[in-house]
Amino acid sequence: MASAELLSVDAIRSVGHNFISFLNKAGQSDIPLAFESDITPLFTPDCKKIVNNKLLVTSSEEHLNQLRLARAAAGKWTIMQMSCMISSSEERSCTLRFEWQAEKIDNPHTTMVILSINNDKKITCIDEVFCPCEKTVG
């Protein structure tokens, strides 16, 4: 695929759905994630992850280790609802908003993620913002 070509919205949405499936597997599986079968098909080797505006990891291998640490700290987690998905061919990005709950965390959390995607339909950057769900006032 030439670099000037746009990815279709369907292709971008597919990457978004695959990312949510990946997170569900990371949160629920009793078998640890494997680099070759779980990470390589979805992420570029130099995939960055930014969380709450701070660079957290700079490679897909570091991302795998970070997820293992998160799983140990939070316990099993479940994505309860994906409430929004916005795909942009021009930006080669997919924005997702979802709610999740973990065994060792009291309150559900809302997470918004912007996935940057390359021509090969792999994620090059995960830009994530999350916060606990709170009662609306007013």
C-alpha cells in the first residue's frame, strides 16, 4: 500500500475492535500474553504508549511488560462497555471510549484511547487518558 493511500474506515475500525479484544484477553486470560502471537500482529515494534500525557513505553515489548505489571496490580479486568468509536482515514486513527472494572480497583474507570495506525494496519501509538467513574453532580 502506498504511503499516500488512505486506510478505509472499516480497516481502522477493525484495528479498534482488535485492540479491545486484545485488552479483554490481557485482562481475562489465565494464560499470559505472548509477544509473537498477541503483540506482533497488532503493534509496531516501536509502538509508543502515552498515559495521562506521560510517555510510558517506547516499544511493543515494553508494552507487553507494562500490561503484565498492570494485570498483577489490578487483577483481572473486564471492559464493561465500549461507548464510542470514531475512525478517521485522514488521520489514520481510531478513538475509543470504554468503561472497565478490575478486581483490585474499587471503582470502574472510563478510558479514552487514540490509536495511531500505519499502512500495515498496525498500531504505532496508544494515547490513553483514564479516570475513575464518578457520580455526576448537578
